[in-house]
Amino acid sequence: MGEGSDTQPTGFGAAEARLLEDFRAGKRPALARVISIVENGRPGAQALLQALHAQLGRARRIGITGPPGAGKSTLVAALIAALRARGDTVGVVAVDPSSPFTGGALLGDRIRMGEATLDPGVFIRSMASRGSLGGLALTTKEVADVLDAFGFDHVLVETVGVGQSELDIAAAADTTVVVLVPESGDSIQAMKAGLMEIADLFVINKADRPGAERLAREVEMMLHLRAGRVMHKLPAHHGVDLDRVRRRAAPGERPAGDRPAAAGATEDGGAGQPEAWTIPVLQTVAATGQGVDALVEALDRHHAWLEASGELGRRRRRRLAERVREAVDRGLRQRAWTEAGGAAILEESLPALEAGTITPYEVAERIVRAAAG
């Protein structure tokens, strides 16, 4: 891990250069320091990210999301164990709820991952959400970039327990895994317009509890309904053909009808593009490891499909484009409110705003003009 170009941005300081050298040498203290700089937006963060950009794109980024109490952290720990058993290295970004007193992460995810924190092939970073919506912290994507650049084979991003509107993980990962539990059944209808829309794989965790089979059937039925026979020729979200939903399997069992399409095969079996991805509905008991091997296999199959279909490149290009937009938005906000004196313009306009002689839109236009000038 840590290999890369020796080039670095113009004006890179001596301290940053030494840190970058240690990072590229695979030293974990340097990894931790770079993450801290990036996470907290300290001086040099942007220069470090620029220096690491050319090394991105090697890791498989897997998002793990789902409602609170679904056992996401336990499932991540089980995934880590399965991936490490075959020799893969794993970086984890676990977004925890913020402490109401310190603003820091409560570290519940790190605690639940237990012994994985001591594995030299694993690096786990807990991040505080700090009130950010979307299930991720503000700099989660950048921290995932750092882990990717360090050379981990897999970067797992675990979100805060989310609902139907907190879906940033879909734009941050190559593969999104939505984790449900038998008790989620009553909330499926509320989630289907949001959380249910982003899944590349569904996992019914804690499948040893009553109701797991019923929930699996409900999810599969929902996928069939979303497919709709009248639209069965049209691609759905992320290019997924929802009309080709697989039969549900017992925990850990690979279903006969859920095999990856051969490269070059079309939906009709002829030559052309690979067949559309079929969304699996898997069952696991993460606490015992039941069904986790089948989940790893499904993740491998999805990554193979992403590569064969060209969807991996498309998703990563969308992710880079979104990153540029976010950087522009941050830069414009900073320029408007600090460099261009937007805060002062707003403050001096408040009496007229209160009196009703000017409108918020006029004040906003003044601030925009000042930033543009």
C-alpha cells in the first residue's frame, strides 16, 4: 500500500512533503494524520488531496446503509473478516452520530467492530456526522479518497442510520448495500421512495428472527411492482432491470436463477452488451457469520458486472463531476461570505430588511455582485 507518483503540488510545504512521503511508504500513523487534516479541513488539506488524486480508483467502494438497529456495524465486521480471510485489505469509514456535548463521534461503530481494529490489514476511522444530512459527514468522500489512495483493496462506508431522504451514499459508492431487519417490514412503504431506490443489493440481517422470510418476500414483491410489466424494456435506477429480480434464497444459499450474465451477452442472449444487473435479496445473521460468504460473492459479482457493463466508469465519472460541483459551491460560498464581504453587506442591510424597504433577494444580489467583481 501507499505506492504512487512522487509529484506534488507547487508550493507544497516541507511538513506536508514529509507526511506525504510517509503516507506513500505505507506508514499508518501518516494515514491517520492525513485523514485528520482532511476531515477537519486544516491547512494543507486541499494540497494533500491534490497530491493523492492520481492514485484514486483502485479500491472497490462499498456503501452500507439502512435504518437504525439493522446491525450495519456487525455486518461490516463480518464482511471485514470474510475479506481478510482471502487476503484482501479493508479500509472503513464509519459515520457515527455526533455527541451532543463535544460534537465528536460517539464511536459506537468502532466498538462494535471489535477485534478488526487490531488487524494490520484493516483501518477503521469513525467520523462524526456533526449534524450533516444525507447519512454521511461533510468530508466522508474525501476520507474515502485517502483510504483509496493508501492502497486498500476495499473501502467500506457505513452511514448513520438513515431514512428515505438521506441517500448521499449512493453517490459515494460503487456498490450500495441496503441492510434491513425483520422488524423493518412495517416501514417498507415509507422507505421505498428513498432508501429502497438506491440498493444494488438488499440484505435482510438478523434473519434468524421471526418475519425474515416475510420481509424478503415483501422486498421482492416491491421490486416486481417497481419493474412494472408495461416498462419492462426500460432500464431502471442505476441501469438495473428490476423486472429480472431473482428468487429469494435461504441464508447463505446461492439461488439457481441469480447468476451473473456472461460478458457480451444481452438480455435476449445474443452478442452485445452484458445483461442488466439483477438485484439480489440476501439473508444474513451477521453476529454468527451466516450468509456473509454469499454476500461477499454477490459483491464480487456486482463489481464484475459494473466493469463488464461500463457502469463502473459511469458511476465514477458522476462521482468526480459531483465532487467538482461541491468544490465550486464551497469556493463560491467562501468567496461570497468572507473575501467579498458578504457577511458585512448582510449585517448592514438588516435594518432595511426589517423595515421592509428592501427584500432578501436584493441583498443576495448585492452579495453575488460583490463576489463576482
